[in-house]
Amino acid sequence: MGCAAAISKPASKDALKVVPDAQISNTICNLSAETHTKMLLAWTGRGTLASYFLNGYLQGEDAPPEELRQAGYEMRCDDKLSADVFYHEPTGISVWSEALDLSTLDRESSEIRLGFHYTTPWAFSTVTNKGNEAVEIWASFKDENACFGQGVYASQWDPHEFGSIEAVLFNNYNVKSDDPEFITKRDKFWDRALYCIPILVDYEDCFDVRERVTPEMKHGLGKDRNNIPLAEGRDVLVLRITDHKDSHIHAHRDCMCPSGK
């Protein structure tokens, strides 16, 4: 897939999808979809990219260049990987300008969640290349650690919210700056945070491990397979998207606006 001359817009959708939050007051439930989403983002502390992907993107609008610029993002074409991205200058992380939408078609907007999946250049290219088969895409998502159970690992936080690649590595791999082996571990995992893929999923497929247990989390909330609690300050989502949704991937990727559409 070649880069478009400008960041392309996704296909327009009738329903605006928002992130649900059980803690949000019922008093905002009857507001317009856009106002409702903005209030949800304010309550949950979501950032600029989350706001875009949950608002304008789903309505077929262009990304707001000034808001993105203020958050450190620049819209550009990644010539090496042939993809349009939001490049975050402060961190050096590139975020796909589209989203991998794995939510059920026509699902109620209140039942959709958004996660940011950080990954390597190779895995990013595998997902964003629309010519790849579903089996190749699933292979790129495999996590050999999977401490909280099987699934695609993501975070609610975009690069601007993390602030550095080191912060992403701490969040995703518990790489601590005070670890005597910090440099070695940082260099080992560095390329796994260079790219980011926004993913939209059904609410029941998204597990915030501090709030919901996956089937493998036998020790309770926030504790992994080995009964080790998630360190303070880490944000981990497990997206339980399984191989049986192969056709689901292609159905939704066909709905995304490719370059030239």
C-alpha cells in the first residue's frame, strides 16, 4: 500500500463509537454523541489521538492538524513502510493514521473500546499492508509473554500521554530505569515501541486487567498468571481477539478508506 498524498479519511459511519466507562454519571447519557464522547474523554483523561479516533475519524473527518501539532504529532508518510502515520516528535513513535476496527458491525457505540498496540516496524507493516492474510496479521500480534492471558496487548495511552519510549517499555515490559540491566533490556525491547496501531474492539473483548480478569488470571484483579501484581503506574489492556475472527478482520479492513479511495 503506497502512501497517499495526504492523510486519507476513513469510511464514514452512521454511529459514533465511544469508550464506555461505568463510572460516568448517568446525567450525561442523553447528550449528543460528540458532546458525550468529549465528556467521557475528559473524565477518563484520554488524549488527543483518542479524541480523534473516537470522534472525527469515525465520522470520516480529517485529523485536526493544530490539535495534533500541540500534542507533538506531525502527519506524514512513512516511505519506508509505505503507510500514513501520525509521527510523535518528542518520542519518535509513529501511530497509524487509521485504526484496525475489529468491533462488530452496527454495534452500539457505548459498547466499543479503543486500545493503542505498540509494536515493531515489521509487525506494523504486516498489519497495515492490506494485501496480507489474516494468519499473517495474527502472527504479528503474538506475545510470547502473555502474562495476563492470551490476546492482543494494548494500552489506553497514546505516545503523547506516555511521553517517552522508556515509559512505553516500562508499561509494556516492566523495564525499570533503576534496574542494573536497564540498558540491556531497553536496547532489547526498543524497537517494540517504535510503532503503534489503534485498535477498536467490542467492550466484552477488552480487559483492563485492573478492572476485569481474563480466564487465565486465577489470582484476581491486577495479578498475572504467577500471582505477581501489576506495578503501579502501568496500564495494560488485553484484547481477546481470537483466530475465529479471521473474516472479521478483512470485513473491517475493507471498510477502512485505503489510499486512493
